Amino acid sequence: MNEVKDRAGVEFFVTPGYGEMLRAERHYSQAVRIGDRVEISGQGGWDDALNFPESLTAEIERAFENVSRTLESAGASWADVVHVNSYHVATETDSIGAAHNDVMIEQLRRWMPERAPIWTETGVTALGAPGMRVEIRVTAIVGARGTASPE
């Protein structure tokens, strides 16, 4: 589902499933495309009913899958991603923690084997939903591709 492109060429997109619910209930879109640039809102590791898995690993993996779904809705993919922002509820007292970092790095390599994007990782005290431990948002430039798809 996407809205009509406005005169400036701005087009908003909604991820099928959870994005439709968030658009209706919280009045925001999951992605915006302006020309070849795609920006997405933060994607959590939720399912279409906004439930989170028990394990941190599964939550991060699902967040990457949700980023992929959202990019696809706007005509982009992980192969177009140039910038990753990730937000984490820390698992250690002095850092985000290896539990987050190990899975994030594994997933970046899985989804972007030919490209190492710029990445900003930020520790936070809370995210937008109860129990949420990670949120990922990206910037993509469509056509700036290498080969990137999970194995």
C-alpha cells in the first residue's frame, strides 16, 4: 500500500501486514521515497501482530527481515542500503553488549555480503513498545547496488 506521489515526488509506503495497522492506529508510514533515496522508519523484531520473540537473536533477525520487507515496499533492497542506524536496550552496564553486537554483525554480513555500510549503533533506555530490545532504520539509494541477499 502506498500513497499517491505528491508534486515534489515524495511517496510514502506502508509495509504489508503490521505497517497497515501502524498507519491506521499511529498515523505514520514505514518508508518514504524521494527519487532514488529511500528512508525507512525504525523496524523492530515484531511479527504482523506486533509480538516479539523471546530470544534477542530471533528479535534482531526478524528486525532485519522487517527492514527487507519495508525496503521492498518502496522498491529497494538491502543491496541498496548505504546507512544503518540501530537502537538497542543495553544488556551490559557499560556498553550495548556482545549479545547485540554479535548478532548485528552476523546479520549485516548475511544481508549485505558485498557492502559494508556506514553504521551508527546507539544504546537507549527504552524503545517504542514494551519488551522491545532493538530497532533498525536504514537509508537506501536505489541503483547503488552490489549483490545482497541472504543465503
